[in-house]
Amino acid sequence: MSPRYVGRHTGGHPHDPNAPKASPPKPPRTASKPVDRRRVKKIALWVGLGACLAFSIAVLIGLVQGFYEMDHPPGGWCQDNSATCVHP
């Protein structure tokens, strides 16, 4: 009676002790450019600066709209310190 698995798995082929231990040659890789970290950092910097600029512009637009709404209130109510407020 022989054991089902003893030692190293050979994939169904008997192990030849005289076989060379070198791995089979790997297929050639396609020529891929290495990642340039400086370029990635520059891209990340410009994306971050663009996001900050967009956020700043959105805040400024909100402030301008808020100040406009103070002087031109919807519905006809007015504040006492408004320059365009007409008191009846």
C-alpha cells in the first residue's frame, strides 16, 4: 500500500533527482515604461490645486449671492441697514 502524498507535490510526474533545478525560462515581457514618481507627484499637486481653486470659487460665489440676497430679500421683507430698503 503506497501513500497518496509523500513529500513534494510533483503534479503526477515522478521527480527526477538528476534534473536541473533551474526554473523554466520566462516569456519576454512587453516593454512597459516604469512609473515616474515625480510625474505622479506633479499630477497629484495640480489636481489638488485645482480642487482647492474650485472650492474657493464656490465659497466666493456663495458669499456674493448671500450679500446680494441681504440687499434684495425675497418676498418683500427688508432689513433696517439695507441701502435699497424702502420703508412705507
